[in-house]
Amino acid sequence: MYVTISKPNYNIRREDLIKLFTFDFPIFKMKEDGENIMIMYNTLSQIQLCLEFDGVEFVDPLQINYVELLTPTNIKDRREKIGRCICFISDFYMEIEKLESLTAPIMFFIYKAIQGKHFFIVEYETSYEFSNCTGFYDIFTFEDYLDSLVYCGKI
């Protein structure tokens, strides 16, 4: 899950773009590729804020694209059992209200069925400790998921 900024105006310095697209938290990962800049955020709300800049004109309009990369991956390094943005994988579909009732108030979420599993990425209002969650196929932080995608070469 990341956004790309295409064809940024060359009169705008890279440092200014970084400042512009840094919101509540620092940018999680960033990569430049020719005319495109890829930015990874560790929360869904930051992705949403970034998308609001699509078409904004800084001499030339910025083109911002959201790239949804929900794919099974092996999470080798699991650093934390607490986070603001958590990934839940379940064997069964669950209404988001049910997930919220089992955990904490949810700000944003993304859902997708992948290879017979149900994949939820959930952003909470505050950090949530998920070590006590049971009944899910797998649970890990969104940051660990993003790191695994980079490590596997999918990004």
C-alpha cells in the first residue's frame, strides 16, 4: 500500500515535497524512480490525506495514484504486538462493526478477500494491543506487513 506522485514539477525541491507529504507522522519509506516518487505511510489516514493533493497545482498539477498491494506474504520479523494500524487475517468474513466490538474504535479500514482468507487492515484512533486477540488466522502490524513487502521485492 503506497502512493506514487507522478511528474512533480522540477522547480519544486525534493525536500519541499517531503515536507508537503509529511503529516502526523514521518514518511515510513520513500523511493524515487525517474519521474515518480513512491511514498509508503504506516497509517491509512495518511494515505487518505496524501490522496487529497491529487490534481493540486504547484505550477504543474501533481498526479497522485494509490497503489493497493494486498497480497499474501510471510511476515518473518514481528516486532510489536501493539500498533495504530493492524492487519487481521481471518478464515471467515466479519462485519467491520463486529471487529470493532471485539477490539477498539476504528477510524479507517480496508478489506479484501484473498485466496480464501479475509484480509482487514484497520486503523484505530489510538494504539491498540492485539496480543489478546484470538480467533484470527493471523494478526500483525501494518508496518511489519509493509516491511515484508519491501523485503520480498514486491515493492
